[in-house]
Amino acid sequence: MKISISLPNDVIDQVAKAAEAYGLNRSAYICMCVKQQLAQDTVLQKLPQMLELMSEAVKVTKEAKAQQTQQPPIEATSPAADSKRYPTRLDPYEAIGAHPSDF
């Protein structure tokens, strides 16, 4: 569909320069600009809903963290038992059964 619009000369000059920079004709450039503006308007219309959802997500996260801090502490085990389960130093060569000199 075609429409006819009136624009000031300075705006037409700016459109022509920008269209040329993108390798488009003026009509294609104006169409691209209008589509982009319509997309931005849609986002702005949905912004209040997005902010409400983000606020709810923050609230749920805070509640979850509060519940985590209310859980009873984990029972401590003896240091000897912990060192068997969690060695203090990891040797990657020991894990593969080799030594650096083997390479």
C-alpha cells in the first residue's frame, strides 16, 4: 500500500543520508524506522506489567532466602571424618594414577 506524507526538507535530507548509509531507498528506511518505533511503543505499553512481574520475583526470592536462614544448622562432624571426605589438597596426577615425570 502506498501513502503520501509531507515532511520538512531538512528531515527529507536526513532520511536520504541515513537511507544511503544503510543501502536502502527512502521508503524502505522510513518503513524500517516506523516498525522500530512501533516495537518500542509495544515494549513501553508492557513495561508496567514487566515491572510488576519483576517485583513479584524479588519478593519470592527474598521469601526463599528467609526460609533458608530459618532451617536448622547442619551437624558438625569430626575433622578427621571431614578430611577423608574432602581432602585438603587435590593432586590431579594422583587422580589419573600418573606422575609428571611419566609425561
